[in-house]
Amino acid sequence: MGRRNRLGSEYDLGEEIGQGKFGSVRLCRAKNRGGEEFACKALPKNGGETAHREVEIMQHLSGHPGVVTLRAVFEDSDRFYLVMELCRGGRLLDEVRREGRLSERRAAHVIRELMDVVKYCHEMGVVHRDIKPDNVLLSNAGRLKLADFGLAMRITDGQKLSGVAGSPAYVAPEVLEGNYSEKVDIWAAGVLLHVLLIASLPFQGGSVEAVFEAIKTGEIDFHSDKWESVSVLARDLVCRMLNRDVSSRLDADEVLRHPWILTHTECPLSAEFSALWHDNKPTSTPMIHNERVLSDWQCSSSESSTSDDSDERADECGIVDALTAAITQVRISEPKRGRVCTPTIPTQQECSFSLKANPCTGF
């Protein structure tokens, strides 16, 4: 699979910078590229097909800016070495630990970028199966990169997967039943969104078994004090991503089109209304009597714009936001525990688990 015995001739290995599920990650520097730095992941050969599958999937997904780029593969008698781009922005996990709960604007941008790459993976027939803050990296420019495809699987349309895989707190309920699809990635991303918004996991317990029981039967209390400052739209998206009914759970494209994502990441109606705005500009901005509507929303203009252009752009975004707010308030209501989030009757069955409990206590 890889080039034999050439890693040392092309790269200098440095200090360890990470530890994955199946191997360690070390800094490495190219000898003939001006000392350009990369990340080198070492995978033991006794791991079966894991290394081959990870390399094959990373090559299959290459080219998308949201997937960590695989540069080269080497091997010796004991290990495979995957040389990948170095993401100097660190892990999303580090940002969450440092900042606690993120602003809704920041959380929406994270989920939008994550769902963009998840949508691409699913369109390419790949299920990641281990989405969590540890595996979401940030580039030098702050762009999100999905990493660690050690548990990823290729699937065809309609194919179901079996076998428990992933980190316990992020595992979807259908995984525990042994029959699941690519929508397990949406569930895991919903758990991640929950963490970003209130800095805690939705399903917790003192053991792996207790965590799994919470995943199968627990409810999220959106009326608790922790959720008081979180918008209705954000709660709605969490609820729809953590729907135990797989057929009703959103897919990646539907998450990207959710009003909360659109509200915080773009002026969703500006293109459609731009011409109409300039032809029929009102003399005053209409009033929207809702204290919670778009409280974090700001539309920024180019630094090179004149002050008049900036004011006009701000006014334009204001009317666009008002229209968006009116639409979303009509279509979206606050999640009710008895509707989306009420758990289904738990499946009574015996399962064997080989997962470790320590990822459950990361927050």
C-alpha cells in the first residue's frame, strides 16, 4: 500500500501531537520542501483492514476542502505511516474546553461547515461513524477539517450497516440495534451541536451501559435553565437532528437549509430581493415586534465600501432579515417534548459493546 523504508529519507519525525483510536500522530518535516510541516499518523499493521480502509477512503474523498488531505503513505515491517496536512488551528474540542458554550453564530458556522463535508461524504458513499469534537480540526485560516476516517465505511444506496462503532456519547440509538445508515452521522453532529450550545453532553451516565440506556430512552429538557438563553430555532434544529425516528431525522442537506443555519451564516434572501430592493426602497425600516428574532445577526460589508454603501447594505440586510424572521416564525415552533423529542419504546435486546467509557466525560 505504501512506499517501503522511505519515510526517514523524506521526512524528519518530531514530537507527538495527538493520539487517535488506532494510532499516534506526530509532527513531521519535509527534508526537501523547505522544512514544510505535516502530521504523520502511524497505524499498526496488526489492525487488520483498518489502515487500508482509512487510506482508501481518504483517497476517495480527496479534493474536498473540508477533508484532511492525505499527502503520502509509507510502510515498514510493523506500521503504515500516513503523511497528512497539518491543521495548526487545533481541534474543535480544544476550543470548546477553552470557551465553554459557543455563541450561536459560531456554532452555526461550525455546523454549516461540518454538514457541508458530511453531505459530500454521504454523496460519495462514505459514512464517517465517529463525528465528535476530537475529530474536527481547524486549519491555519480557521476552516473546519473532518479527520480520522479509521471507522468510516463505504456504502451503496440503501445499504445498512451493522456493528457498534463510534464514541459512546455520540452513538445513535439505531447503532445499538445493529441496523443503521449514514444518518448516524447526523445524530452525532446533533450531539456535537448540543455540546456547542450549552457545553454539556445530552446523554450521560456513570458507565457505557448507562450512557447507551440514556441514548435509547432519555429526553432533552429544553425548558431547563441551561437552554434559557438559546434561541427557539437552535433548539428546533437540535431536536430534529436527535430524532430517534430515522426516517424523520434530517439529512445533511436539510440541516444546511434549516432557518437557524441560514439566519446565522448568510443573508439568505439578499440575492432574490436585491433588484426589488433597489427599485422599491422603503423610506423607513419596518418594525418587527419580537425580542428574540435574529438577536445575534449582523451583516458585514466589505472594508473597501464607502460609508454610504455600507449603510445601504446594512439597511438591505435589515429588511432581508426581517423577511426571514417573519417566515421562520410562521414555519417553526418551539420543540415540544411530546412530539419530536419523546423517545420511542426502547428495544429490549442484549448487546455486546467493546467501547471505552472515557470519551463520555470529555466535557
